[in-house]
Amino acid sequence: MVFDIKNFLENIFAPGKNETLSIMIDTPRDEEQDTSEWKERRLMAEEWLKRISSISGKWGLKVNPLVTYKATLNHNARLPNKCMMGTKETKTKDVIKNSTIILSMPEYSATAPLYEYSKSMKKLRVGSMPGAQKFMEKTGLAADYGEIAEKCNSLISILENAIGAEVLFSTGHQCYFDLTRNKFYGDDGMLHPKTGGTEKSTSNLPAGEVYTVPNEESGSLTKGKLPFPEGNEVGVFVISENKIIEVQGDSPGIEDLRSKMEQDPGWCNVAEFAIGVNNKATVTGNILQDEKAGFHWAFGLSEHLGGITSEDKFNSPENVIHRDFVYAKDNEIECSLLEIIFPDNSRKILIRAGELVDI
């Protein structure tokens, strides 16, 4: 199946006259840092730019040269002050402020900083695609987004009455998420022009998830153990009052996480509770798509999702992070059972053996 960029743009953005589109990518700081996936993504961005430029006249859409900037090295860290638009150096904020549609395709997610810009820019819509790969044109990006919107709405109608969720993992670990403080949101990918100023301005693409921020306040009931794969070992985050209070495991990767969490309290916040609903999203090890296939959670920054953990909760802007962990069917660790709990203590199963049940 050939990916139809025209249909994609019309379905997601519905571009109109006098709009400006920019594709933004990050570049490695040195050759050793580069990967085959990163190289493929840069080629994918160039290809998309050519294809969009060739049909832009249909909408009267202006398309900027490719925008590149040096990698931030942390997901959702602040963007560099300077970037390149084609061969010309310019201010990053000027590129963003002069765009109405941005496709962000970096190695390190820029969702949070671009969301911050969109809050004050009435016309800006951002399709955030950190870690995007070519195969997604035939999987998550090819989904029926009308169907995704329906699933999101159905799931929200169930979750908005819940006070908590209990999650059992295939490793035997369990965690309770306190869902009493925040609203649930559906990321259905629709980023049509804003009319009243309240429309969604940012979406992860491929889209298809319902998410919230667990109760982050003192006394939060979020507690338990969250397993994660790291090399040949399974690490465990020990949670109390919605904070990571211990990182168990001995591998170098786990030791690095432990060190960073000891040095910066912003890393210790449980920032997201989410369920993917994109039926075209296959599990491949790429978090951008994997998270649309099942249960996931994240630590770090939460403000861009409606939470209270903002940049100033980190020791420095360079430390800002929002990192996801996914437990869909076919992940190394699966969500064996996810039950939501209502005020009368009744329960409803939403996920069994890694898959969303019929809702």
C-alpha cells in the first residue's frame, strides 16, 4: 500500500490558504551518536517535504525548507535557540511562530516544548512524531482516524468515572494508579484549524490513545512496582505517593537511571497513565507506535498533559524529560490485567493479556 500524503494532511490538518508548514528534525551531535533509524528518519523527512511541496498548491500552502537543529539528547527538553532553515541559520522560535503547521520528526521528542509554543499561538498545530519510521506509513499512520476518535470517546466515557486503576504485569509486579485528580484526554490525531481557541493543538502521530496524569499531589495513592526491561535484566521502579523512590536492578542502564533520579527529583514523578487504541499499531520496539497499541505510563514532565510537574521542577532545562514505558501485547513485558475502580469499589477490566477488551 502506498502512503497517501495528501489524504494524511487533509485528514489530520485540513490545511487552508495562507498557512505555512514546517518539517523539523534534529541531527546528531557527532557521527558515533548516529543510528540507522535516525538516518532513515531524516531521509523520510526529506521525502515528505518533497511530496508535500509538490501538492501544496492545492491548498495555497507555503512549505518552508527543511528545519534542522542539534539534538537535545533528552526527550522533551527545551529546544536550542538556533536552527537551520535549509542553509540559513535562524532563531528556532521565529520558525515556530511563523508556522501554522509543524511536523516534528526528531530522535528526541519535542512534544512538550512545541506544545508550550502552541498555547500562545492561535493558529499553530503540531504533529509530533519522535522516533517515526518508514514502516509506520503502512501501520499506525494508515489507521482510520474517524474510528480512533470513536474509540477514544468511548474509553473516556468509562474512565472519567474511575478513581483508580490496578495494573498487573506479566512479571507478577503490580501497581495502583490514583486517578482522582485529573481529566482524561483523547489523542485522536485531529488537528484541524482552530476556530474558538480551545481546539487541540498538538498530537503524537501515529495517534490513538486516551491519557491522564495520575494524582501528583502529596498523599497520592499511586504506589506499587513498575517493571521495565533493560538489556537482559528486568529493572523495577518502586513507587510511593506517585514518586519513584527506588530503582531496583544492577545493569549499567539501570545504574544510570538510578543516578539520574537521585540527582534530579523531576525524573521521579509518575507523569502519565495511558491506553492505546490504534488497531493498526503493531509492536515493533518503537515507542511512538507501540504506545498506541496498549497500556503505558511515563515519568518526568507532566505539564504538557495537564499535570503540575513543569520545567521548574527539574534542576536545569537540560534535565527535563518525559519518558514512556509500554506494556502492549508482544512487548517484552505485557500488561496481564488492567482493572479500573469506581467510587463504589466496583471494577471493570479494560485490558487482558496485553490487549484492550471490547468496549
